[in-house]
Amino acid sequence: MTRLLLALALAGALGTAHAAPFARGNPAAGQKLFEEAKCNACHAKMMGGDGLRLFTRPDRKVTDAKALASRIRACVTQLNVQWFPEDEEHVAAWLNSRFYKFR
């Protein structure tokens, strides 16, 4: 019995160690926030018209979940977007589900 409990506890710990990033984020809410803040308009200026290309270009700077969260925070701060941290997580969840696929 003790071995079984120990095995279950270990399996649970390993499962949380590999939890998906932005697990508390809601991708649908993130997409809505992204659109309402007109994020793509700024990205379109940077990318010559197709703002979503920012996320798929070969030389993109965001290479992991931590960098994605940091980049979102930088944009929010720079542009004075009035989002709560959970809003940023929603946007990160949407971007990750659509473009990045970080695990």
C-alpha cells in the first residue's frame, strides 16, 4: 500500500512538472483581448502589412513560453494597455495555441 501511494505521489509530481504553459489562460478570451487592443495594427506596421507574420517568421525572437510572457508584458507596458496579469496569460494562451505550441 505504501509503495502504491508513493508511486501515485511521484506520478502526480511528474505530471505537474510538465504542465502546459499558460494552463490558466483562456485562448478565446486572449484572442478577444488581442483584437480589442488592436495589437495586430501595431504588428502590421512592423511587418509590412501582415501583422500575424510576426509570429511565424523564421527569425522570431520568442523561442519559449517564458520569452512569450515577457514579450507580452513588454508590449503591455510600452503601450500602456490596461490588462491584468490574467489577461496577459489569456493572450499568451491564445498565441501559444495558434502559433507557438510551447509545452
